[in-house]
Amino acid sequence: MVSQPLINIRIQSHIPWKSDYPPVIQVEDNTTIRTFCEQIGIEWDVEALVFLNNQIAHESQILQDNDQVLLMIPVVGG
Amino acid sequence: MKYLRINMSHLHYKEDDVPTDRLLLGGRALTSQLIYEEVPATCHPLGPLNKIVLANGVLTGSLASSAERTSIGAKSPLTGGIKESNAGGIAGLKMGRLGYRAIIFEGLRDDFQIVIIDKDSVRFEPADEILGLRASEAAQKLMARFGDQVSINLIGVSGEMKMNTAAVTNLDKDGSPTRFYGRGGMGAVWGSKGIKAVIIDDTGAERNKPRNRERFMDGMKNYALALREHPGTSKVYPELGTAAMVRTTNHLGALPTRNFSTGSFEHYESISGEKMRETILERGGEGSTTHACMPGCAIRCSNIYPDEEGKTVTTPIEYENIGLLGSNLGIGDLDQVVELNRLCNELCIDTIETGAALGVAMQAGIAEFGDFEAAKNMLLDLEKGNPLGRIIGGGATLVGKIYGERRVPAVKGQAMPAYEPRGIKGLGVTFATTPQGADHTAGQTIRAQVDHRSPEGQVEISYNAQHVAIVVDSLGVCFMASGPIFTKDNIKHIANLVSGYIGQDVSEEDIRAMARKCLQTEHAFNRDAGFTKAQDRLPEYMYLETNEAADTRFDVKDEELDKIGVTAAH
Ligand code: SF4
């Protein structure tokens, strides 16, 4: 089996209880943002508001080398 | 379950049983239905034909977590349309124990009365002793007179002067008069009927019991589990409160800054939820980073903000207040924001409308952005009823008209809450099309994992969110719980909870149908009041000028808005 090449994803989290990540995480090429989030323990559309390169991410977006993922607290205000 | 009708002109009252086919009508759905049926849509909001309804949610009184909210509804002097505004606190619990689903106030009077409701009767006493006082002092005097186990609904000097910014407040579970029915000038309508305070004394009343205990307990178990499992209700709100939003909205370019001219603020970190938490923990004393406004709330999103000596300044400091009284005024000092918030609480004025009114005044050159002292002085003018204070107390739209300022962040005359709608267009759609005037609690879309700056798909997202809002506001459930309720299929557990409490079979679809009907009814009232699609628009400058932080203008098409607005066939 040929393994996929790895790419670097920069990650920043503003969620205090989900902030224990290294600044850069390596994932296989062709990984979607949703899969990436699930790999780092974030339930999609529940546990974080997810930004990709400063834009709100769509679950099917494919990550590119050196992309920046930002995790924000998921709340509705009050 | 009963309705209590109180005629303030004649100081009479009577009770009616709630018809069994109306047991699923509570909170917003009930206030809106009663206002639609009983108030002529073209009446003067401060005249004898308007009525004001204090209504419990369907679950209010049941002691289900975060579900003790009450709504106040009337024709609004601010928007000229139908209005509902709801609050936590303890009024709902007491009202529920006395067996009242709603209290309907009718008539008009020039003097002010205290209305005392207990299990045997309704009494009226002159309110002269507490007129003109700040809310905390008035509440202290009332507690000294009626005991500290009663609930107190109260207006402040703003309501006495019938200002558009006037709110009604009620006590939290620790006796602080800081749980506000803030929006739409409901305090002015109370004032017009001569109601200064309503005391609800449930001494001797029996605890409410669910009609079908087994079903109710089953619903409770699953509802509690949903609250515990959801990160918002289990972690975010208890730790940071709603102020957790500051970083997120700033990042989205949606934190209103200097009269909604842009959506990010250079000092946002110093007014963030994280900074607030750090300050409260550092100062200690009476301060608390988490607090429940009502008995049994498991979420505890509130807080108590202390001064440097650890003495309470006020409670709670919410995201909306930080946005409107902080970044919107160019003020980046948390203590200053809290002081403005405290004054608003004491005067019983809506922090959102007031913050926006001050922002428009600053835009018009009455004061510089960032000038805390000037903002504070304008609030003191409001308290005294000076001309400038009366103008600020008239709300953002009035300030704009008087000072010739076209940049007024309001829809249907009501100021926007702390979300710059060019940065979160779904909320822009809600502000434009809800019958309630610009109001985030009428259809919050920020949590959607979508591109908030794109116009595509926002109408559908907002329309769904508008129904979610009606469901929680009608059941009496706190908006903070809406995330878990509408995650997975938890709504079916809520249907179970409701069925068990009222003793009728209520399905998920019944609850959704109730929300659809409520929205239709509110639009019908507004149509009868003369609203057209011209009122379903954001302010013109938001279509013409770019919010630089979000790098976008508001560009959801009018035809799209009209699919769900006042002229749509729902
Ligand atoms: S979540 Fe907050 S506002 Fe809602 S009921 Fe609890 S303390 Fe009150």
C-alpha cells in the first residue's frame, strides 16, 4: 500500500479546553477539514466554529500544505 | 391554569381558565396571539387600547433546567409593531405556583400603582414611595415591605417617563433587580398603564406538579443529558458566559465598532470574555464567573462583576452589553463598560437600544467615540429627564432623526444587537425580516458553519432560526439551551417533557407548527398596523458602504428577503 504524502497544517485554538495542540500538525494529503477536525477530537459543527485561512470552513474543503485552521468557541450569544 | 386580567383604569381584576386547546400556547406564542386578538393594530402603543401581557412559557413553573422564563408582549412604542421580550429571574416560577399562565394588563392611568398578587386576591397600593428611585433602591424598599420571598417586576424612571428605551426588570434568584425584559420599550407601556411594580407572592401556594410524572421525568432525564453533553451549555457558558462571543465576532468582522461603522475593534481583547473572567477571578470577593439567574439553571451563564475591593458592581455582564456599550462606543476599558451597564440597570433601560442611541449621538458629534465620561453624563441626563436625556431615551432612531444622522443601525425603529450584519448576513436577514425589529434572539445564525459573508443561503438559515427562537421563547426555555435542544433529535425529548407537564400528547410537529403559526400571526399584526416590505430592509448605508473588517456590504437581494418578510405568504 502506498501511503499518502504528508502536509503541514497550522492550528490555533481559542477554546480553552481544546487548546493542547502543537502549532503544526501533519496530515495526509487530500484530507478534508472535517476529517482533520475529527482526527484532533473536534466533533464537526458541535464543538467548534472552524475557520480555514480566516474564512468559515465548509466541511468538504480539502486541506492544502501550510493551511491555517482556527478553532473558535461555539456559542449563540445572549 | 388561569389567565388573570387586571384593568388598571378601574383597578379591577378577573380570572379565566385557560382553554385546553391553548395549553401549548405560552411565552411569545401566547403574548403574540393575545395581542393579535385583542389589540387594534393601529392603536397608539401608549393609549388605552393597547394591552400588555406577562406570560409564562409552557414549561415555566415546572423547574426544568433554564426553563423558568417569562415573556412580556404588547404593541411596541419603539417599532409600532408587535413585540415580545423575555427574561429569566423568578417571576415565572412564582406566577406558575399561583396557577397563572398569563397576566393581561388593560386600561390606562396617570398615577402609579403597586399591584400585589397573592393566592387569595389582587390588591393595589400607591407607588409614590418608590417613584424616581434607582432600581436597586426601589427593590430594597419593596422587599422590606413585602418580604424577600416575593418576586418583583419593576420599571425605573425611564418607564415613568415612558421612554422608548424603557425596560421592565425582575429579580434574579438572589434578589438583584437585573433580569430585564429589555427590548421594544415594554417599560413605557407599563408606565402608561400606571404600573410601577408587580409583586407576586406565592406564599401558601402549592408546588406545581406535572400531569404525567413518568413522562415528564423521562423528558427531564434526556433534556438534562443533552445540556450536559453539549459544549456550549456544559463548558462555554458556565466558564465565560455570553461574553465568549467577543473574540468570535471580532474575528468575523461582526463586532459592532464605533456606531456599526466596522466590525472589529482594536481593543477587543480588553473587553473579551476571557479578560472578564480573569478580572473577576483576580478581584475575588463577591465576584463570580458563573451564576444562575433562576433556581435550577444548570447552565449558569451569568456572572457577578466586582470592583477592585471585591464588592459587587452589577450582574450580569453580557456580550450584548459589551458590544453596544463598549466597542460600539469605542470604549475598550471593561470597568467603564460595566459602569455604563450598571447605570442602565439602575435606570431600567435597554442596554442595546441605549448603547446604539449613544453611538448615533457620538457619530453625530455630540461626543467623541471613546469618551466614557460623556456617555455616562448622557445617561445621567436621561435619569433627570433633561432634553438630551429624553432624546437618548427615545432610542437610536430618534437620536438619528433629531441630529440629522443617516447612519442609524436599526430596523423598524429598533436598534441592532451586537452583530454587525454585513459580517454575519444571516443575522442581517433576521434583523430585516423578523416582525420583532432588529433582534438577535428572533433568529440567531452565528453558529451555522457557513460563510457568513456570502449572501447565498442566508434567508433559509435565518427562516429556520426564526422558528427555533419562537420554540424556545414560547416554551419558556432559555435561548442558551437552544443548541442542545436542536442538536440530534433532542426536540423529541422536549415534546415528551411538555406532554408530561401539561398532560396532553404533544408531538415534535405540534411544537414546530405552533412556531410557524406564531410567526404568521405576528406578521399579520404588523401588516394590519401598516407595515410593508419597505420596513423589511437594513439601513441604507449598510448596502452602500463596506464594513472594512469583513470586507463586504450587505447584499442579500430584496426579492430574497421578501420571501420570508411581512408580505410573504408563509
Ligand atoms: S443560562 Fe443564563 S440566562 Fe439562561 S436561565 Fe441560566 S443563568 Fe439565566
